[in-house]
Amino acid sequence: PRLSAAPITLTTEEDQDLRGEPAHKTPRKLAERATIIVLAAAGTGVRETARQLGIWPKTVRRWRARWLSSPAGTSIAVRLADEQR
């Protein structure tokens, strides 16, 4: 059987923040991660999201999982930031 990705639901505030115009100095990767989450919340699948953004499905899965594993009260900036090395 095919496994489907866990659904992502966003609060109205999170949705507005993620869809907002990125600042001129917003790193491209941060904007890409926000788009992954917005598309996931809209019900777009992993492969379709990867195709639309021109990235690997593994990247989409990683950021969806990172978003879901973060506590609900965590800020968007922290949820989309790179992990410490």
C-alpha cells in the first residue's frame, strides 16, 4: 500500500506569515521551506511539491517532518531554520 504524507494544518496567523512577501534579504532556502509548508497545508503531495519547486522529494519530506516534529508554539523562524551542527 502507498503511504501518504501526514497532513499539515496551519493556523490563520501561520498561514499569513508563511505566505507573506519575503523580505529582500530573506535567504532563498528559507523562502523555499515556507513554500513547502504552504503547499503541504494546501494538500499538495510530496512528489508534486518537489516537481513544482524543482527539488528532491527527500527535501520536501525532511521539511514536512521537521515542521510536524516542532512543538506547536515554536516560532516559524525556528521551525524553518537549519539545525545546529
